[in-house]
Amino acid sequence: MECKQPPNPRETAWEALSAHQIAVADLHMRYLFKVDPQRANRFSLRLDDFLVDYSKHRVTQETITLLMALADAVGMEQRINEMFSGVAVNKTENRAVLHTALRSPRKPLLIPGIGKQVAEVHEELSRVGRLVRQLHEGQLKGSTGKVLNHVVNIGIGGSDLGPRLAVDALRSFHTNSIRVDFVANLDAQDLGLVLSHANPETTLFIVTSKSFTTLETHANAMAAREWLHGHGCTETGKHFVAVSSNLDVTGKFGIPEEQVYRIWDWVGGRYSVWSAVGLPLAIYIGMEGFMQFLDGAHRMDRHFLEAPRERNIPLILGMLDVWYNNFFRAETLAVVPYDERLRLLPGYLSQLMMESNGKGVTLDEKPLDCQSSPIVWGSVGTNAQHAFFQLLHQGNRLVPVDFLLPLRGAPESNSHHKLVANCIAQGEALMSGQENHAEPYRNFPGNRPSTTISYTDLTPANLGMLLALYEHRTFVQAQVWQIDAFDQWGVELGKQLAGEIIREMENGAPGKQHDSSTTMLIRHFLESR
Ligand code: F6P
């Protein structure tokens, strides 16, 4: 007798969505707006200062219902609770994932069981606060007795992108005269440029590296130390602090333990801006602003945990990502802030989403049966309109777009409405298109999806909310794909091979194990020297 397998709920929900996609694929959004005057209200959500309009998507109420059924089928609610309560959801590294604890109030309101971590977080925040105060009050002096007034963060990936974005985005909240710069690249021109306008006597380096073994950061920190010593600033401890979990190596480098700010193994690099990794931001906008940044993220955490699923912004946006990625086979997500302050957001989100979800194996170590992370890219509007928007409007692939739209612009501007008008017009044009069959090159097919995320102004709290929204949206995608969003094994092989090739270059000859192309390129370089 044949034994019937019980239906797999994920597969059932997936099949229902596939069938539904075929049914709605030819529906034009122009029609959906026409038949439902309430569409904008129906498919938009508000939270504090934010309005999230997802009505310009190729969805009906049934689509949302089916997407929520898929979320249920993968146990989304339980998965969210597990992450917030410190279950080791990073399976391949057997680690809890508690960036949400980094922005929790001292008494965790949300979830019991993470009291110890939250207490440690607040202890560390007090230490960060002390350093910030000392710097602001001019109490910290370099080797030659001069007050430190220039901070250079050395770090890469998650130890760079978050604080760099936040400092750049919150320039108008700068509360003091301390200058903050960032160096990430192994290309010495990056550090060289920053040092060319730095005074060694007044510069403090923050070496930010969770592992403190990252090649780029190590090389830049060594070069910075050499530069200081070359200028007579020989007391390393007076010019360096570190943010790391590797106290052995920071000590060997010459940074006293009391100048090392802690980061825990339950904080992933790309989720770490809320920890002491955010020190450059705390220095730049002050502790009060930094706490508002954390508080904004916490507001989004609460919303993600508590909002009913059809009102839950990260859940809806994450499931829409799945809708296009897996059912329309869109391959990318364009992020277009109509906000110059968010010019670094597309790069930040590339790491967040692609390093988290660019995976091909499930949590059960089986090949993933569908496409994982979209390629995340973009640039600020209106510049992007004059660059790649041609493809968005008339190219023959589907590219969902996120528009970021501040209601308030630069205080000195009397043309902000023009910027806003351009953003709104692009969403309208992508959605409605304009038919011209007589001149096909002038035809705009429309039916191209976009989300508009609007906020009153880019305050520290709103930036915190926005980044936390994207973190949770990334988490939602990962639950559907059933992958580990918190490891990054894919970066290891390149690192390992680079190590081998560096050694071969230092020995003057390529090793025997390479293919002919790699050997030729190594030789080509060696012969150029
Ligand atoms: O690129 C891999 C990676 O581990 C990222 O995940 C991380 O943000 C970056 O390197 C920097 O790591 P660390 O903080 O240990 O120097």
C-alpha cells in the first residue's frame, strides 16, 4: 500500500502563489487603480513619521493573503520570536542573533530571557558615553599633549558601512567640532587621502574589527601606527582605541584593554552599527542623538514583533521581495533615495541583503530550490534619472524600485517640492506607463512596481527606524528561503586564495597549483615590478 506523505505547508503555499501569479501576471496596475479608488489607502501603512506606500505593486488583496499564508507556512511568527529571544538562529556558527538587544531599553520590554545581554549592552553604552564626553570636552590628548580633535575609523564591511552611512546621513546633527573620517580599502590611496589632511598630533584612530584579523583593517591600522610613529607620536595607546571581540590581538597591537570597546559574538558585522561599532556616529552627533538612533530602531523592532501581519511593514515588504524574486523572477532591487543624505544607503543595503541572503544552501544543508537574494543596487534621485532610469522604464526586465522620500529638504532650499515631484512622477510613470504603438520607441509599458517610503525628515530616530526596517525585511526573506541569514562563508575562499597568492608574490613566483590564467596574471604583475 502506498504511504501518502502529508502535504508540506511551504510547498502548498508556494504552489498557490505560482498559480495566482499566472492569473494576475497580465493585470495592469492602471486597471487595479481604476477599479479600486481605495487602493492607495488599502495598500499603504503608517508608522510614526513614516508612510509606506506599496500600492504601486502588482498585487491584489488575494496576493497579500497568499503571501501571508506562505509566511505562516514557514512559521514566520515563531522564527521572529526565536531571533528576538536569543535562540541560536545562526545555525552554521551556532550563535544567537541579538542586534535587537543592542537597541533595547535597559529593562527589556519585549522579550524575557535576554536580560543579561541587555545589561552588558548598557554597560558598554556607558563606556562609549564616557569616551564621547571626554573627546567633546577636550580631555583626550595625544603623545605630544595636544587635544585630539580628529577621529579616523579604520574598518571594512560591517565595521565601516553602517557608521559611515549614519555619519554621512546625519551631518546636520553634528554637535561639536570633532572631525570624523573613514578608511576601509586595502588600496593605500584610501588611507593616504585621509592622512594627507590629518595632523598626527591630534588624530585618534578607532580600529573597528570584530575579529581583529581582517587583512584590510590590519594593514591600515599598521600603516596608521607607522605614520604616527614617523611623526614622533610614539605612544600608540594615546592615539588608538578599538572596537573588537578579540582582546588578545588588540593588546598585541598596543591598545590597552580599557580602550577596547566590546562587540559580542551574537552581533553580526552587518548588524553592528547599533553597538560600539557606531562610536564614530556617537562622537559625531553626541550620545543623545545616538540614543535617539537606537530608540528609532527599537520602535521598528516593537512594530515587527507586535503589529498584526497585514499591518507589519517589514513583513509586507519582505514578502513583496519574495513575490518578485521568486514568482516574477526579477533579479534585482533598485534603491533610489530622493535624499542626498542617503547616498550611501544602496551600498549599505547591498551588504545587508546580499551578504545575508546570497546563499544557495538551506538550513538543512540541502540545495536551495529557488533563487535567493536579489541584487541590491541604486543611486540617489534625481541623478539616477539621468543615468539608469531608461532601463527601468523601457528595458525588458522587471526591476522593483524602492523610493525614499523626505517631506522636508535642506532648510535653505526653496525647491524641495521639485525634488519631491520628481520622485512621485517616477513612481507614477513606472506604474502607469504611456502607450504609443505608432512609435514603439516612445512606448512606456508601465506596470513596473515601486514602493515609496516617505518620512518627515531624516532625524537620528528615523534613520534608526529605516535601517531596522531593512534588517527585518532581510530576515523575512531568509525565512521563506529557509537559509542562514547570519553567516557569510562565501567570503572565505577568496580570502584564503588571496593569502596564498600574497605569499607567492612575496616569494617572487606563482605556485604550481593555479590555472594558466591565474598564473599568467601573477607573472604579469611580478614582471611589472
Ligand atoms: O566580508 C566578511 C566580513 O566578515 C563581514 O561580514 C564583516 O562585516 C567584515 O568582514 C569585517 O569583519 P571584521 O569586523 O571582523 O573586521
